[in-house]
Amino acid sequence: MIRLALQTKGRLNEESLAIIREAGIKVEDSKRKLLSRASNFPLEILYLRDDDIPHAVAAGIADIGIVGENEVAEKGFKVDVLQKLGFGKCRISLAIPKGESYQDLSYFRGKRIATSYPNILGEFFTSNGINADIEEIAGSVEIAPAVGIADAIFDIVSSGGTLISNGLKEVEKVFYSEAALIATPGLGGEKGEILSRLLFRLGAVERSRGKKYLMINIPQERIDEAVSILPGMKSPTVLPLAQNGWCSIHTVVGEGELWEVVGALKAIGAEDILVLSLEKMVL
Ligand code: ATP
Ligand code: MG
């Protein structure tokens, strides 16, 4: 049995559970119990606040966890980051009152900066030779300049809306983060084996995300042209059709390039274009 720490509630909770469920593992959400066992995989979920996940994993209270890279970096506990998971994307930025003029980092010399990420900010300032006064606050960092607690802030930004509504502007993007799967260093034996089964499944979930299965019919003499339009993968599957001189091409295409590819194929005579959702790309 392996124990996975997930955020109880908050921004990472739903997508963390979704990724586990997409990997075919049946688990209950945090509303019922804080510790619950999957019914069809040797996995147990421990629900925690995201701040506590790096420590829980480093100490072996949980074997693995899903948490933002920002929390991993800030807390500094020794854990292995196994895989980025593609959600919970954000950045931690320096922001100042919007009326201030800003040239470069020297702006921050001697200033008071409010943040919940004093370690990440401290390291950044040290490596850039900036001596500033870092004020750690737990929440509502964005109001600190308006109430006179600080001159600037270092906080999580995703769209920037919160900054604008607090009269601030983003001047330096310092740390980029997304949710990641972390593990206690050196997991071996039975746990290591369960972990590699889980990683195999998560890899398949990750690979199939945003992908479509594309099927077209095309005259035989246009195959080379069609293949040159189709992106990546090895080479697409080409199957003969019952109708003489025609064949069918099957391939996997990213959602982002789908319409461009379909348009180009249509222009060279493709017909019966089908786009199917892709369940899993296992390997
Ligand atoms: P908890 O109660 O578990 O401590 P929290 O309030 O500290 O939750 P959330 O706001 O749920 O945390 O954010 C969890 C994580 O989601 C962040 O640490 C970060 O990795 C990620 N994240 C992504 N976008 C944002 C955003 N716009 N604001 C805050 N966090 C974000
Ligand atoms: Mg938290």
C-alpha cells in the first residue's frame, strides 16, 4: 500500500482527484474522510492543507503527494519531484503600487516587501544582491501596501486581476509553478513497485490530454502529401479502402493544431473526416 497526500480543499483538490480517477483508481473525495482507501488499487489518500504536504512527504507520513512546486521550493524539505502535472499553473511575482516608476531590481533596495514566500524571495534577492526587508504574512498579501504594512508585495499571480483591483502592477516574474507529484526520497521495495505502476498510468493520462484521434479518407496518390501535413507521432496508419484508389489515414493530433491540419487535409482532397476523442495513449 502506498499513501498519497492531496489538498483537502482549494485550488488543487479537484484536479488532483481527477487525475487519480483518470488513471482508473476509485477514490472518495475529502468530504467523507480525511484518510480513505482506493477500492481497486493499493493506494490510500491522506487529505491535508497544501502547506503541510511537502513535510508529510519528506517525513514519510505520506509516501507521495500532489502539491504546487511553489510550496515545495518554499518549505525546502527534501523530496523527489517525480512529475509535473500540467495544472495549478501560476507564478510568484513582485508587484508595486501602480503609480510608481520602475526601472530594475534596485527599486527594492531597503524596501519592505510583504509575502507568504519569504524563502523563495530571500534567495532571489540574495542572488541578485538586493538587501530588502521581507515581511512574512500568511494571507491577504495584496492589501499590505494600501494599509501601510509594506511598500511592495511578492505574491502568486495567475491572471493579474487581483493586483489591478488593489492598485498594484507586476514588475518582476520570479518563480513559475505548477502542481507536481512528489515522493519521499528513495522509496523502494513494494512501495517503489506500486509507485512505478502509478507513474505508468499517470504518464498515459498526461500523454492523452488534449489529443484527438483523426481519421480521414483520401485518394491513394495524395498519401505522401497528407503524411507531410500530419504532425509528429511516428508515421500515421494507412489502410486500403474497399473502393479502388482510396485509402484511410488514422493518426493522433493535438487539439491546438487540429483545425489547421483538418483544413490542410481537406484542401488536398480528404473526405469523411472524423475526429474522435482519445481515451488513453498508453505508450
Ligand atoms: P490550503 O487551505 O490547502 O492551505 P491555500 O489557500 O494555501 O490552501 P490555494 O489557494 O488552494 O491554497 O492554492 C493552492 C495552490 O494552487 C497554490 O500553492 C499554487 O500552487 C496553486 N495556484 C494556482 N493558481 C493560483 C492562484 N491564482 N492563486 C493561488 N494559488 C494558485
Ligand atoms: Mg496553503
